[in-house]
Amino acid sequence: MAMDMVTSPDPAQPAFIAGLTYYSRVTRKGQATIPSVFRKKLGIEEGDRVVFEEAEQGLILKPAADVEDYAGAMSSFGDAGEVLGKLLRDRKNSFR
């Protein structure tokens, strides 16, 4: 199988290798292991949250933005503390 190497514009990021395929088995609880090569490339560590997005070509997995990083940007929607508190409560409830 031929693989195409795509260099990353960020020298700190490893190159993307098109055609790189890994497999993982889904457990009874619906959990699957993200291969370490992808966790390292995406900077995903234990306890991090990830986002699953449905796309035409399949499922996209990416690190979730931490809502605390956006507290300043959210201030235009009201009191940043209140907005952040609501987002954190909503996020906590979504994982129950």
C-alpha cells in the first residue's frame, strides 16, 4: 500500500501520512482505544475530552476545546462567570 507524506506547516507537529490505518475494538461499554500515534499527534492525554463529528466520509475525532479557554470571548454574551458556570454545568450533565 502506497502512503503519501504530507508535511505539517508547524514543525512541532509530526507529518501526516495519508493511508495510515490502525484498528481498535469497541468494548461492551462502547469504548475504543485511540492508538498512541494519534493521541501523540493530536496532543490527547488521559482525562482530556474529545469531540466526535459525523462527516460525509465517516467519523471525525478531535480534541475538544476547553470552554475555560474562551471565557474572555464569551463576556460579550453576559457575565463571563455566569456564562462559564452554565457551560461547565451543561458539559458535566452531558457526561452523565
